[in-house]
Amino acid sequence: MRTRVTAHLLSWLTARDSASPLASVATAPILLPLLLLALLVWPTRTEAGPQAAAKATRAKAAPAPADGFVTVNGLRLHYVEWGDRAKPPLVFIHGLDRVARTVEHLVPYFIDRYRIVAYDMRGHGDSGWDPQGRYLVEDHVGDVEGLVAALGLRNITIWGNSTGGRVAQVFTALHPELVARLVSEDVGPERPRQISDAYARRVKEEENGWATEDELLARLRKANAGSAEAVLQAYVRYGTKRREDGRVVWKRDPNLVKGFVATDLWRFVGTIKTPALYILGGRSTIVPPETQEQLKKTLPNVRIVTMPGLGHFPSDEQPAAFVAIVDAFLENR
């Protein structure tokens, strides 16, 4: 609006100048103050909605979280949280090999509106390792049930990426009374055998670790070219430890491979009535077109959005754009 008013005043002044130089001299004392008023006082046009909020938050850093532990199903689980505990909970569930604080780059976008909780899944980070190697999706879901009960969470927005997304889907199916919104990042109800076999090979290849954190970072940069440096650094900082011989290794139980098997969760996911958002990376093949169609046919309140050119963790590659999609979904009540 300010721009239009200024343009009109300038146009009028120019027209008067060309018509009569004497007239412009006579009217200048009136027009010039009006022009300055339009430039200095008239409110600027501002963006509204989720995209504006995402842009405004992009440069912020997450504050240090509060750390806690709960004992669930015989295992000590580590969790972190940010924000006001009186606000609605947003529960993040990380992907395989990651840890709670690998979602830290997303926290500034939500901290003003949510109580944010993230935890290290069993076998990851600072949480306990299951002595019997129980790492199926259903085992992780049981841990979320215990964590949610211990923290007294309700009206939850639950967001999981990769394996965490599978856990989030099943938890939502089993507990519609607790979940208000589901966000699943580049994962559906199925895990084909080729994916589980590839993970088992990678765990074997990485068992000797790396000489330094920089060596591991260089590998991650190559494998995750689209991810921000801060995201990869957090991945290494919070997701690794020094072995007794000084080698840098992931904080993970090698027996995770026992639970990372071919999986079909349609018996759970097919019952979801809660509003659900699936955000997929355009380069990823984890959720093929036929699975997307089945989700649309089966879930009454589903939305599927593909982010072109992105991989398996689109929130790592374009967090602001990803959050804008999430916000539009959360605001559509």
C-alpha cells in the first residue's frame, strides 16, 4: 500500500511538472511533506503465514535443552526438551543411527509455540541398549508409550523421520486419543528387504569407526551434499563417542540390525484417522508411487507433499521450506 501511494504522488507531481513548471513550484511545499510521510510513516507490507514465520526464524539458534532420563520397559531412555511445558507437546522421533539432538536445527521454528520433546531411541545415543536385541518398530513404540506416560503428554503433534516416522505412524494408530497431528518424513508403512540388507552391510563396514571426527565429517559431507554443515556437525557431536582405542564410533548398538528388517505396518497404519502429513524427498524412493496411492485411498485425513530434488531427510536440506509445509498443515484445523 505504501508503495502504491508513493507512486501515485510521484506520478502526479511529475505530470504537474511537465504541464507547468510554475505549478510544480507552487505545490512542492505541500507535496514533498506528503511524499515523506508516505515513505516514513506508512506501514510496510509484511508477509503473513507460515512462510514468513519460517523466514524470520531461520537465523535463530536453539537454546540448550533440558536433559532427562526415564526408565521404560527396563531400559534407561535419555530425552531432551525445549520450551514452555504448559504449551502443546511436539514430539520428535529421530531416524536410525541418529539421536535426539540431531533435530536441534528445527527447534527454533517451533519453540515459541510448543513444548518440544525428543529422545534417543533404545540402542542409540545415551539411551540403554537392549540386551536381547529387541529393536523392532513395535519395541520402539512401547518406549514412546512409556515416555509419553512419564511426561504426561496429551494433544501431541508427533513427527518422525525415517525409522522414527514408522514409530510415529504406529503410535498414532494405537493412540488416537493422544495424538492431534502426525508428520511422517520420507517414510511409509513398508520397509523392503533391500533397505534392511543395505543397513546391515553398512554397520559391518563402519564397525572400525574413524580416526577423527573430521574424517567422519568429510564422509558425511560427501554422502549428504544437500545438508547444512551445522546439521552434520550436530550429527557427529551428539551421535558419536571415542572407543577405548581412540577411534570415533557411532553411539549405537550393533544389534540394531536385528530389528531393522523387512517390515509391513499396514495393519496399524490402515487404521489411522488422525490428520496425517507425509513429506517426501523427490530423489528418494522410500515411499514409491503405489504406496502413496494406497495411503490416499486408506487414510481419510492424509496429505502427501513431495519436495522436488531432495533426499531422504528433506528437513535437513531445506528446513525453512519443510517447516512452511508443516505449519500450513498444523494451521489447517
